[in-house]
Amino acid sequence: MDFSVVNWLAVVVAAVAAWLFGAVWYTALSRPWIRAARIDPSTSKKSILPFIISFIAELIMALVLALVVGAMTGGEPVLVAGLVFGFVLWLGFVATTLTANHRYENFGWDLTLIDGGHWLGVLLLIGAVIGWFGAPVAG
């Protein structure tokens, strides 16, 4: 792996933007998501841990997407490449995994659409930031 193609500032900015997107997404869709996920708000535990874990996951996603886009563009990421790879990785790995898992877990399509839409937005946003920032500045 060639970490020289990684713009570390872009990775951090992308992860922060993705995390904030998730906060807005799930705040706006909190009632339908709680229903679809079959969560009883009166018995659910409040914890900061899921928020920390989701940020770390998005940081890893941003790093991996930067590596993929960097490798596939010869180290010169551009906005369109970031968006395309974000979509393709979402379609090939996230959408398929969510769909399969939710079918085994007996959840409805509403949960799959809410969660899948969130991860699509996350990967498109990460890809856009990685592509927009471009290659790291040579030091």
C-alpha cells in the first residue's frame, strides 16, 4: 500500500463531515429508524460509545477510500473519482452486506433503506472530500 497518496487532512475532514452527516441523518429520521430497528426508547441505554465507534469507523473508511482513489488515479485524486469510488464501494460492500444482514435478522426494508441511505451519503461525502482535497502536498 502506498500511503504517500493519502492526504491526511482530507481523511480527517472527511471523517468529521461523515460523522456530522450521520448525526443530521439519524436526527431527522430518528422516529422511523427507532421503529424500524425495533428499539424501545424507554429501555435503551444511553452511551457515548456508539458515537465514538462510528467516528473511528468513518476515519478508517476515509483512509481506505483515500488509498483506493489514490491507487486508481495514479496518486492524483479528483472529485469525480472520489464520488464514483464512494458509490461503487457502497454498492459492492455496504448495500449488499446491509441487505443480507437485515434479511437474516428479520428487519424490514425500511431499516435497510434508512441505514443504506446513511452509508451511501457517508461514502459519497468521504469520496467527495478525498477527491476535492486531491493529492497530498509534497513536503
